[in-house]
Amino acid sequence: MTLDKRHWRIESRLAQIGSLEEPVTGAVSYPIYQATAFRHPKLGQSTGFDYSRTKNPTRKVLEDAIAELESGDAGFACSSGMAALQTIFALFGQGDHLLVSLDLYGGTYRLLERIMSRFGVTATYVDTNDLDALEAQAKPNTKAILIETPTNPLMMITDLKKVCGWARRKGMLSIVDNTLLTPFFQRPIELGADIVIHSATKYLGGHNDVLAGLIVTKGKELSEQMAFLHNSIGAVLNPQDSWLLMRGMKTLAIRMERHQYNATKIAEHLLAHPAVEAVYYPALPTHPGHEIQNMQSSGNTGIFSFRMKDARYIEPILRHIRLIAFAESLGGVESLMTYPAVQTHADIPEEIRRQVGVDDRLLRYSVGIEHAEDLIADLDRAIAAAQAEIEGV
Ligand SMILES: *Cc1c(COP(=O)(O)O)cnc(C)c1O
């Protein structure tokens, strides 16, 4: 019996990742094939697996799953999100130019400015939702646009249908970093993107315990090109972590729903807090990207940023939070809070950071799946303790 999984809703497809792929024993958890080499039946024949850098059975189940979840044609699992980005950037070379989201993940900025620049690839950082700005910055040698939506930490939203359509008319590839929403909430390829990239370290893994990156491509030629680069560069995900990532992805639907529920509750609470100046979260009707976000995604991520009225609150807040950990990263079941200006975004020059609003009063909160009231109590207590220290009340 062959099952056509495409008839299943995404919750069912997620929960069943790998569970139908092992025909010999019927194992519902797909085995870890800890092997680098595969025996050939005879000269000129292969089981389909030769050497694990090129293809590994455990990794392949993961790669097929993400390709299907993102409505793409091929998936590629890499050793980290940065490895995935490096593999994608290897599509470009001397003289090529990229348009890139202004409020960008710091590591991606560093990879472009400090490494890709040495290979003659240049980038211009622009508000990717502003077609006039894109038109003004596009050059004859612009090969692609790299979009984060929402951006991190300021949660700026790009209308993917509009911008991917524009890029296609210009002959550029559209690359979308879908880390923050995951295919559970947003599927960029369905909106016109050519390539989707994930730091699977975040929501897809979901437990702050596996470092991984995923690429999905649309179209035969691009998929073949990416397969060549993935194998040639070799920054591939190992079988153990491929399994761990699939294990995490099985619960993606319920985790994302809870992340969204908690984040919305806490963002609303902070919006009304007298010590807080602003809250950046697309689920809030006051957010400038709210409508586009609702149009192109079925839900909201579990991270948001907020700006305190006084920079002096930041240090004591980070010292007083208990349930929420002061730590980098995002997207796991445990709540983490970070200070972008000195951590995740430290590699972005101050001038660009200020331009987009990543200043010394901004905190980013990756809301976990703990009880929302416990998280609110932890935040309120930390803010009150910070105020007491600063104002001596
Ligand atoms: C974390 C992150 C990356 C980098 O991924 P790693 O898995 O840490 O290498 C890229 N893009 C975004 C949006 C991220 O949050």
C-alpha cells in the first residue's frame, strides 16, 4: 500500500515524519544509519547510496520531509544555518550582487561582508518591502534577493508575493529565510520564492539541543545545482542530528501554536507596561506589518522585541530574570532573552543597527512553551527589581 501523504494536513505530516519510510521492520521512528559507505551490488550498480556526504538514508528522510513541507522540489540538510547560507551563496561568484534585508541576522551579515566579499560577491542592505528602494538599488549584476520576514529582532514584514514577483520579472532568484515562522505558519515557495533556508537550530529542532540548517529549492535545475554544491562543499548534517531534528519536527505544530499563544499574551502585557516604550510583534494590530503578515502567514512566531524607556534597566533585568534564561538563540521550548545590540547583532556596524532600531534599550524575547502567567510574573518581577535598583524605590 502506498500512502499519498499530500492529502494529510500539515499536523499529520509533521507527526508522521519518517514513520512510513522503513519497510523492513516497520519502525515508526526512522533508524539512524551511522554509516559513511554503502556496499555496491556489483560494478555499475548502486543501492542509491554510495557515500554519506552525497546521500545518507537518515538525512534523506529529513530532506524529503522538509522539501514536501515547504512545497519545494528538493531538500538539503546542513550542519548549521550558516552552513546552509554558505552553500546557497556558493551559487554566486565574482562580480555578483545581492539585495539583502536591512534588519538582518548578524551571522548572515558577517558571512556576506567578511567572507563572500573576498569572493567578489557584494550586497546592498535595503528594506525588502519597499519596491522603490529595491528598484533603486538593483543593478544589472544583481542575481538574487535575500529576504527575512519577519526580520529579527525588529519583526519587519515583507510582502513575499509582491517582492518575489518583482524579483522574478527582474530575473533574480528569491531566497527567503523562513526560520522564524517555519512551514507550519508560512510557505514562501507557494508565494513565489525559489529557495527557502532555515536555521533548523531554532523552531524546527525546537529544544535548544541540535544545530542544523535546511535548504529547500524549487525547480529541477536549481535543485540539481544545489545538490552539486551541497555534496561538493560538504557542510552536511550528520545522521544522529538528522534523526534528532526529525524527532523535534514531529511536535512542531503544537509547539508553534503554544509559542504564538504565549508570545501574544506577553507582548500585550508588555505593551501596557509603564516601563516599556515599544513592543515589536506582528500579531499586534498596531504593528505596521500586521496586515501583510495575516495575509501571507497562518500565524505568528514566538519571538518579539521590546524597547525599555531607560537603557539602565537592561542590565538588572537580565540579572533578575529566573524562569526566562539570559541566553542567545531562539525557537526552543525554553524561554530565552537576549540583548541584540551586544550579542546576536554585534557584528553589524552601529550605524546600520541604529538605522533599523537595534539600539541599547532593545531586548529580544524568544517565548518558550512554559505557562504564560509564570513568564509574565518573572518579567514583571525582574522589571520591578530593575526599577527599584535604578530609582531606589
Ligand atoms: C540563527 C539564525 C541563522 C543562523 O543559523 P545557525 O543554525 O545558528 O547557524 C540564520 N538566520 C536566522 C534568521 C537565524 O535566526
